[in-house]
Amino acid sequence: MSMKQYLRLKVQAAKDRWSGDGKEKVRVDGELPLNLRIGSRVQFAEAPFLLAGDATHVPYPGTETLLAAFSEVELAGMKTFRLYLDSRDDTDESVMLMLLMDDGGDYVDERYVFHEQYEIPLYHVSLADVPEHEDETSAVDFWLAKNEGILGMPLFHTPEESTYERLWEADQDIWLKPAALTETITLDPYGEGRTDVEHLGTMLFARVFDGLGGVETQEYLLPTVERDTDGFRVRIWVGLPLAANDLELPDAI
């Protein structure tokens, strides 16, 4: 199940629980960076995707997306916002705008756009996918087991024969324990719908390739082993860095 489909189900489940009590609602999305709110339009310049050329695995999300959900987490010691966007060009597209804040947590320091790349059995582990002679523990261990799990290795190879190098402690040619965190995703402006996703392990990788005209381009890979009330899954995002002028935010307050 893609992140887009997953969030749709969670939003509907939250709506089914809501009831009107006559009280004035207070928005909870007032502290998002770049003055964004749920429902805000986020427009992407096409230039970074064109410059990356055919070698990138990140498709252009379209000229306009809408902010549908968000979370705030700490990743590698940095305050990080994950903004989940609905693409108006492709209703099944899973797009995430990741914003990394400065050391003080006040300003956006880095911007990345991520596309959910893989939805194939090799990468999505659910209890139903585990062979009868195994269990969910052994399936998760394939990814996270100490000194053996593939998320902690210095290199990550994809089915497209692309190879990504681990960015965290890249100078250490040894297994590294993936980061773990719990992400609370807010699904509506008033916080009436929230869902928790436990990231049992996540790691950041990157590769460098020549884009259009030989321009050096860096592409990121963010695999994560998730667990929630629906079970286990592995989600793999692939992303590109963005400059501030690669984004247009017409609804920013």
C-alpha cells in the first residue's frame, strides 16, 4: 500500500470518529515552516528534474500539489518536517517534501522532494508475505539485524542496478545501526486525525551521477522499516535536493 493510499484510509477512519460538539476549532498547523498550512498549494519548478535527466528515479510531481498531512521528527539530530503532498497531476503519486531546519530549529536549511519508489513484494513485508516456516521477526531481521541487516550496510543496491552509498558515517566501512523513531502524522488542520508510524529503522543513502549536459547530480534513497496497527512494511523513498527558488508557495501566509 502506497503512502498516498495509506493516508487516505487513515483520514477516512479519522473522519468516521469525529463528532460535532459546537466548540470552536483551533488549527494545529500554524507552526509549519515556510508559512504553510494543510491545503496550501506547493508548486515545483521543473528545472531540477530536467537537469537530472533520464538517470534520475524521481519523477516530476507536476506543477501543483496540495499539502495533505505533515509530521515533525528528529532525524540524525536535525529537526525535520515531512510534508505529504497530493499531486493534482497524478492522484496515485506519493510525494513528500522534506524540510530540514537549521541548528536552532527556526529556519529551513535544506529542502528535498521524495517520491515513493518501490511497492513490490521484495520491499513490502507484511505478515501475509512471510513464509510459513518463518515469522515477522525474521523478515524484519533481514533489514535490521545487528551486523547483518541490509539497511545498516555501507552500500544499498536496487533492482534497477543503481548503487547508493550510506551518507551517515560514510567514512566507516562497517555496519551502522539504522535510526529509529516514531512519527506522528497529522491528517487535518485541527489535529482531530492523527496516526502513529513506528520507524523501526531508517537510513539515508545517496548516489552521484551525470545529469543533463554532464551536470553532477545527487539523488537520495531513504528506506525505512515501518510498523503500525496494520503490521509491518518497508517503504523506500527516492529524492532530489531543491533550492529555495525551486518552490512556489502561493498560499503561504
